Amino acid sequence: MRRIRSHLRGARLATAGIAVTATALLATTLSPTAGAEEPPSRADAVANAASVLDDVAGSLGLTAAQGTRVRDVIVDPDGTQHVRYDRTYHQLPVLGGDFVLHLAKDGTYRGASRATKGAIAPKSVTPKVSAPKAADLAAGVLRALNLGETLKRLTAKPQLVVDTLHGAPKLAWRTDAVAQDARGNPVARTVLTDAGSGAQIDAWDSIETVSGDGKSLYAGTVPLQTTASGSTYQLKDPTRGGTYTGDAANKTDLCILTICLNRAPATVFTDSDNHWGTGTTADRASAAVDAQYGTDATWDYYKSVHGRNGIAGDGKGSYNRVHYGNAYNNAFWDDNCFCMTYGDGDGTQLGPLVSLDVAGHEMSHGVTAKTAALTYSGESGGLNEATSDIFGTLVEFHADNSSDPGDYLIGEKVVRAGLGRDALRRMDKPSKDGVSVDCWTTSTSQLDVHYSSGIGNHFAYLLAEGSGAKTINGVRYDSPTCDGSSVTGIGRDKLGKIWYRALTVYMTSSTNYAGARTATLNAAKDLYGAGSAEYGAVGAAWSAVDVG
């Protein structure tokens, strides 16, 4: 059954000359003095290194069985030279055989840096394990890494090497296993196998991860971990389970009832210089920056605060589709594709729905689906939505982004004047949006889940911040209670820990608000003790929203 979590429901309606002079003055001032001595060239550095290499071969462990090849050259502004070499043994690459010669400006030897200082002489250069066997072993490692997912175009290319990085020098197969996942994205693993025994020595990702940055619509300029792919970069983060962001090209899914026959594409965004977006909607990559950043921030929140490694807890990333549909005023999580989808908004009521708290909200639906799996109707559905609002808010506070500081407003960055309010929802007094409820009644189960979520949101605000007037990060709140009581908050961190434990340990698919009270009290007892102030505050906050 297709399970889509809508983010919102009620939001639908139906002096230039001076600068040039200054620049010219600096250029003149900073120009090199005529006749200054030029530093050595790269070719000079290579020649200088070659002239001293024989003299220092003994100290580097070089023997007649070994060869060298220049890999890189750096010449400092003062003329100091650094020439990096790779090494072979009987023409086989040596892992850990690299070294750097350091030379003075005049080419004289200053010293060397060496990866491995021991002798490089393995017992044999004849493998006992065949190349096809090594290839099979590496392919198995790649399949296991991708949790049994069907891989396409899988190839594995072994190369004999001498390994000096893992104990005594030994002959090994270095095998690059590469494939495409079900969505056509590259996956790769390099596996190092003992060529004598077939035992795995080591393995590592062979898709290069690099640091870039992006100009987002809502969060300023943000850091991004991306993947090098030839001469371009992909908006895919191997450090967070391969999470990526793709362009849906303003298409929609073709679905009949609950079955989707065809999904809108999610072509991975690419960039030539690893600086993404312009911070405006004119560049389609700007919304992608927000979505990827939101995914990163959510992943980091769950991992650093709750020890959860990814949405499903298995280290596997989800993916984002941005620019879905035309003027689509919504965003949703889909369990089946394990992905988030974001519309661009109509520009009148809503802008692109890719803000940080919306991203945290959508990914948290995935966490709920993998834990309590709260049914998306009735009171359990309201709890499902409240869970995403609570964690989306906590993600925003945890990210500590000055361009989008934490608050208890949901989707405030995406709201435009035409919506008639300053946020999609708010947690201190949910009824301010005109449709959500603050307090539980016997008719709560009959409400749309986006409106009955107000009870859980109101509880969470009271538990964290307490009742009454308060200003946080420049936003004014004034949270009442339904029973006229006064509630003292215990802070956001404790709210998050209590709600997460309740969700993952005590709540089930049919949990209602009374059940949520029991679940959070149990969680507070586990974490802080039955007689603790935290335990008492949980009970008081539920009573304050008429859940007894």
C-alpha cells in the first residue's frame, strides 16, 4: 500500500569608478619587481629530484627490484621544492611505497617523507588466489554493502599489488567493484584481498567524496558533501548513506488508487565547480541545495542526538525529488520509494517547500514508519504528524543556522502573504492557524490528522518551554493551557529524548493520545526516574492539553 505523508493540508485553496581605480592601484602596487629572480619550474624540480635520488636511495629503502614514478610536484613561493613519487616492486604498484623528496631552492636535498619505512620485499609475487576469484569476492562485498539491492552493470577489475600498509609486505589483489543501483546511481567499493589466502584485508569507498557548498533559498550558504564523477560533481553524499537530490523536472507520478505505475524522474543534480545554486529560484539547483542540506541536518540530528544511523537505522540514505509538479503547494514522504518530494509552491501562498524544518518533518515520517508505524488516520495519525513537527523543529534548533534560527513555527520560511498567516502551523498555540486544535476532546479522532496534530505539538511546546509568554530567537510566544494550570518546561533536549524513546520503544501503530501519555511517561521514567521532575513535567504537560 502506498503510504504518502503530506506536509500540509490547510494551506491549499482551493560608486563603480572608484572601485576600478582602487583595483588598478592594488594591481600596480602588488606587481612583482622588475628583474626579480623566478622560482624553479616544475620541470626544474623534477630534474633536481632525479639528480639526488640515487644518493638517497638507501635511506628510502630503494633496491634494484623497485622502480619509481613522479606523481606530483609542488614548488613553494620561496623556491622550495617537493617531489612526490610512487614506487613499484617487480613492476607491481606498492601500496604505501610513496615518498616525497624535499629540496631547497638551489636543488639541494633537505629530507624526505616516506609512507612506509620498512623493507619492501614480499615472500612471493605469484598469487595463489586467481583474479576471477578476487573479482567474485569484491563483487560480493559490494552487494552486501547495498543490502541485497539488485545492482546493474556490475564489474570487478582486480590488479596485483604489494601491500605494505597492513603489516608485513604481502602480495594482494586490489579490486575495484563498480555498479549502478536501481535508480541508476553509481556505487563502488575497492576491496583488498590477500593473494595468498583470499582473506579480505581492507575495503573502502572508491567514489570520491569532496566538500562543496551551495547557496540555498532559505538557509544561506551551506556546506555540502558531494561525489566526484569524472569532470563533474553529483549532489550525492556518500558520508550519509548515499543520500542524493534529483530534479523531478516538474513531472508528477502516474498513480491509480494506491499503486504508482510510473514515478516522476529524479535525475541527480550535477555541477562543474562544486559550488551549487545562486540562492534564487532562477537557478533550479538552489532548491536542491536546501533539500540536500535539510537531509544532511536531519541525518546529523538523529545520529548525534539519538545514535540513529539514517532514517531506517541501517546507514542507508533516502533521496529527494525537487521541482515536482507545477505550482505544487505541498511536500510529502513516500515509504515505498524511501524518498522526499518537494513542490515549488504557487508563489502566492507558498514558495518552494524545501525549508529546513520541512525537510526534518518529511524525513521524520520515515523514522516513524520504521519504528512505531503510527497509522495515518484518527488520533494515531495526529500523533504521526505531531512527531514530524516535533522532530522537524528540533532539527532546526540543532542545526543552529543563523539564516534560519530555531523556532516553534512550522514552514515559516515557505509561507507567502497570500496564505494569510505567518507559518503553516505553530506549536505554542496551534489554533492560531484557524484550523488546528489546542486541546483534546472526544471528537479529536474525527479531525484531519494535520489539525489533530495540534494536541501533540501543544504538549511538546509546553514540555520544552512551559506555559505563558516567552521570546526565543526573536519570536514571541504565549502558550496557554487547557486546564488553566501553569507548566514549567524542561528544555528541548529532554523533550527530544523522551519523545524519541516513546516512539521507538513504547508506541505502536494504534497508539492514541492517551497511549502517548503512557508511552512518554514510561520513557521519562526510563531516562530520569519515576520520581523525577521530568516525569512530573510530562504528566503536567499532558494534563494541560486535556489528555488525562
